[in-house]
Amino acid sequence: MAWQAATILALIALWQWAALTYPAVYLPPIERIAQGYFQIWHGDLLHSALLPSLRRLGAGFAIAILVGCVIGVVLGSLRSLDPWVRPTIEYLRYIPAVAILPASLIVFGATDQMRIFVIAFGSVFPVLIAATDGARRVDPILLDVARAVGLSTAERLVRVVLPASLPSIFSGMRVALSIALVMMVISELIAADDGLGFYILRNQRLFQTANVYAGVLTIGTVGLGLTLALLAVEKRVLSWHRGWRGLTETGRG
């Protein structure tokens, strides 16, 4: 931790030295960047830049998790569906999410629905693929026990397959979160009037470079905070999994 803090402080000091020694519009002093950064987190900018982005990100990411988990768990468990569904999924996931922006703009207009759709489309596939792989790796003994006690197919999916797939699903969610952040910013660069992407673009056009960097740092802060929150949730939710895996490995040994 000390080395990490020292590295960050050294980079800040280097930036400040360069900004004072070689003043340029693209190299603003640290204090101006810091001022713009803290302004985003309170007052008018909080409601016009940060909160709209968080709402879109949250909605799009939640949709991606829901759709990815449902389709992935079903597809991984019912392998007879794979030849029918897999080609479509493989085709769609190789379409860059950025490429659907023009079509989404035509269908939804310059609305939050368009931006939420783009975020969800871009981030759903890591979750879906992770859920599919996780469902296929479920211990057959668990499925046999579930059948023996009379659980229906739907009950097996919800009570056995989904919980056993959660470690893989959380891995996919971490990848999906980074994609969701990228798509959030890109979607706000087009015909938007609020959000962090719009804030960065507007300040770039006004040559307010310090505010541009402040917006970029805010996105990094949001991404880091959400990743840490996701890791905390994962640790809590999967605490049972580590204990169960330890017992299973001990039993097999």
C-alpha cells in the first residue's frame, strides 16, 4: 500500500512540475484538475453530470445481469437448446456495441432508453457466456440429488444450477462492468445534454482541459468504486462456496 501511494504521489508531482515548467492548454496544473474533480461530486454538476450517468449505468448493467444469467443458466443446463440458440448469440456478440449506436438512435431517439439499451447490449455477453460455462460445470452429483428429491426442471435451475454458477457469473460481471462504463461514456457523447460523457465533450469543445481530465478521473473513480463494491458483494455471497469447496476437496482427498 505504501509503494502504491508513493507511486501515485510521484506521478502527481511529476505532472505538476511539467505543468509549471512547460505551461500548455493540454497540461493544466493539478489544483485546477482537483477543483474540477470535486465540483463534479456536489452542487449542480452532481445532478447534471454524475447522477444521470450512474442511473443509466445501473439500469443497463442490471438488465445485462438479468438477461445474461437467465439465458446463460438455461442454455448451459438444457444443452438441447444449444444448436438453436448458440449461433445467434455468437453472431450478436461479435457485433461491436459501438456499431449499434446509429441504429439505436433511430429506434429510440436521443433518449435514456437508447443509452440504457446500448449499455445493456455491450455488457450482457460476458455475463451470458460466464453463466453458460458455469451452468455446464455444475457437479453432476448435485443434479442427481436434485432429481432424486423430486425437484422440477425450473426448481433445479433456480435452487441448484444458479447458485453453483455464481462464481463464474461474478467473473463475467467484473468484465461486463468495464464494458458498461465504456458504453455509458460513448452513448453520452451523442446527442446528450447531461452525463459525464456530455460533460467531457462540452469542456473539450470549450478548451477547458482541466475539466476534461476531471471528468476522466471521475469515471475512473466510479469504476474503481463499483468494482470494489462488486468484489465485496461477491465475497459475501460466495462465502458458502469456499466452505463447500473446501469440504468437497477434503472429502475427495
